[in-house]
Amino acid sequence: MASFTTEYTPLEEIPKIRTQLRDTFASGLTLPPAYRIQQLRQLARMCQENKDAITDALALDLGKPKIEVLSGEIGHIIARSLHAAEHVHEWTRPEKVEVDTPWQKEWDTRIYRLPKGVVLVIAPWNYPMALALQPLLGAIAAGCCVVIKLSEIAPHHASLLTRLLPQYLDSRAYRIVNGGVPEVTKVLELQWDHIFYTGHSAVARIISAAAAKHLTPLTLELGGKSPVIIDPASDLTLAARRVLYGKFNNAGQICVSPDYVLIHASAKPAFIAALQEACKEWFPNGCLESDDFASIVNPTHHARLKGLLDRTKGQIVMGGRVGEDKNGQMVRMELTVVDGVEEDDVLMEGEIFGPILPIVEVRDIDEAIEFVRARPHPLVLYAFTQNDEVRRKILLRTTSGNITFNDTVMQLSVNELPFGGVGESGHGRQIQKWSFDIFSYERSYVDIPPHVEPGLSHRYPPYDDRAMAM
Ligand code: NAD
């Protein structure tokens, strides 16, 4: 698995690809709604007809269970491509604007939502299919031409998508670039009409600096430490199961994974016991042995996570074992809970992005809120409570891209809510029409008919008092 690499795009090809796409965009090929609809349907077909190949590739890259691939990588992309296809006409229809000013009443005033042009999508490895195709489908709906830079860390997926995309989509308008830092660097030297980046906040700073050189608009979908606040009065068994579900998904390698838990000492024993119970029920033979539990993406990330467990000053109260996959690679790690984690612990330094759940003790909900407020704004804030006052306090006194009460991760399944970060967890909103909006711009349109000229003639000098009325 580690030795498999995708064929990287030759550096000298990259500017040529951008030029070809610019020519395509200038030709107007991607403008007609019918074209966009056909391409969106093709994208859905590609996912539908290649489910087995996609699940195989993601099993090789991430040991991802088939059901997680079908639901988390393929199913919603099919649904959202078809939803976008259904709504392209509505989203692109010029909006007639009613003006309030009496002497402008006869002007034709509208808003057109038009494609930004040739855009760049940079995708990560953890949900390599979904996080490449979700922005792509928004850009197709908007009428843009697109270059997608796939992650080199999920090479089987990159290789498959590089083969499939041109079989289903028009290569004159949609292209893939493969490679690592040299290839991204080359891509970023070029001017794009929008950059959509999903990944780590450290790399986001490099992307932002490159975008700033060309004043390129940017969407940043980042991560960070998403906390879980537990009200001791909540159903602790249910809370434990739902937190563990979020942590177990893709072995915690998901941007919205619950990163750490803030809980009062009185509720902690019952909460931890419920975590242990749920883990035993779901993985009776241990997670390392289960096909339902994903692997860590590669030995480098595994060593990073193992290093965190070696250096934490907390106590491991569940899991903690590591192991090899079928190819003898050290990439497996159990669902692990670490109790007694202090603010300055190594587990609290950065996003964990793996199956480790630290438990931090707090005196009360107010201290939990202050703990969250003292740190960068998370992508998601999770809270378990049935108390309206507590719910309100958490909602109004914290800042995060998304807030979910009484469950984890499931907010991703709600198609009608926008998704995105705030501050350190990114900016911009996607899903459904929000994805279309990212790649469109609103062009104000005014047509002032000749016959209103008498009403406007007083704007010309020499000025008199009537000009004041304008
Ligand atoms: P990453 O930033 O390392 O990689 C993402 C992309 O950036 C890849 O295509 C990679 O080739 C490119 N890249 C890496 N190093 C680069 C460099 N020095 N210069 C230019 N480009 C570079 O991120 P990752 O490890 O793939 O993903 C993990 C992070 O992404 C986590 O923080 C996670 O929370 C976040 N994430 C966010 C979302 C979201 O929707 N908000 C979704 C998934 C992951």
C-alpha cells in the first residue's frame, strides 16, 4: 500500500491545462444550463456505476469499511449532483429586482448569477472522493471550468478518479492534477478565479498567501479541535454512544470528529463506563480485529498518534493498543479514551485526527464555555443537554462553524444546512445552493431605457435644484 503512487502530473503540463480550460470557458461551452445538467448527471452516474471500484480503492487507502464509503463518500454525492441538476435552471434564472426609488421605477434592474471562471479545488485524503466531488458539483452547477488537485496520500483513490473522470465528464472543462507539494506549488503560481481548499490550517496559510498574490477569492474548509460539552444531567449512556460513534467513524480521521470531552467529575465515571460498554458491544473481538473499523491512513500518521499516546500525562482507560494491517503495516489503532487530561497536555495541542478521545474535567458548564472560548473557533461544537437555559448559554456564548446538540457527525447528513468553519476552522459555506454560490458571482444589471431621458436631464450641468432630488 505505501509503495503505490499515482502518476504525478508533469509540472510543465500544469499551465497548459489551465490555458486549455480558460479557452474552454471563453468559448462559452459550460454556460448553457443543459450542459451543466448533463455533466451533473454524468457525475452521479460515475459514482453509481463504479461503487465497487471506489470502495476497493478506499479500502486500500484507508481500510475504510464499505458501508462508510457508500454513505460518506458516494451516496450523498449522487443525491447532491442530482439535486443540483434539478435546480440549475432555478439557481441561474436572472432575478428581477424591484426598486423603491420612484424615478427608477422604469429601469430594468436584475441580478445575474454567473460563473466565476476557471477554478481550483484542492482536496484532502480523509474523504478523498466526497471532498473532491462536493466542490466540483457546485462548480459544474455554477458553469465554471475546474481543476481538481487530489491528495497524494490516498493514491489508489487518486489513480481511480483520474481514470474515471474523463470517461464520464467533459475533459475540455474538468481536469485532475496529481502530485505533492511541487505540483501544488506550481498550480498556486497560476491565477485562478476561485480557490476551494479543504485541509489543514497550517497549509491553508500557504494557500491564502498564494491566493493573495492574485487577489483570488478563497474558500477554506479546515478542521481543528471540535469539543464536546456534556451536561451532567443529560442521558450519559446515550451521550457516550453518540460521542463514540463520531470518534469511531473513519477512525476519527474526519474534520467533524469530536476531538475532546469537557465533563464534570460527578458524571465522568458513568460516561466512561458507557464508552467502554459501547465499544465492547460494537467490537466484541476488539477494534483492531474488526473490518468495521478503519485504519490510520499511513505509518507517518500512525506514528504521530502513537507519539501522542506515549507522551500524554493522562490515563488510558479504554483501548490504547496498536497493530498492523493485513500487509504488515503498522497502521491500526484502537478506539482509545484518555482520562485526566489537563489543559497543557500534548493531546490538547492540535487536532487529534485519529481514534483518541481525551476527557477533560471541568467544574461546571460556565468553565466548559470559557475553555472553548479561550481556544481557536472550532469547526463544530457538540453539546449534550436537555436543558434550554444551558443550550441557550452554549449557543450564544461560543463561536463555531456549526453547533450540534445531543449527537455528533450527523449534522453532515442534513442537506438543507450550510457547512463551513469560522476563524481558524475556515470560511465560506457549502452544500446544495451554497456550493453553487461559492463558484458564482452576482452581477448587477441595469438597463435605463431611452424614454426616461426627460426625467434625467437635470443631472447635466449647469446644475439647478432639481438635481438635489436625485
Ligand atoms: P493537508 O492540508 O495536509 O492536505 C490537503 C491538500 O493540501 C492536499 O491536496 C495536499 O497535497 C495539499 N498540501 C499539503 N501540503 C502542502 C503544502 N506545503 N503546500 C501546498 N499544498 C499542500 O490536509 P490533510 O492532512 O489532507 O487533511 C487533514 C485536515 O483537513 C484536518 O485538519 C481536517 O480537519 C481538515 N479537513 C477539513 C474538512 C472540512 O470540510 N472542513 C474536511 C476534511 C478535512
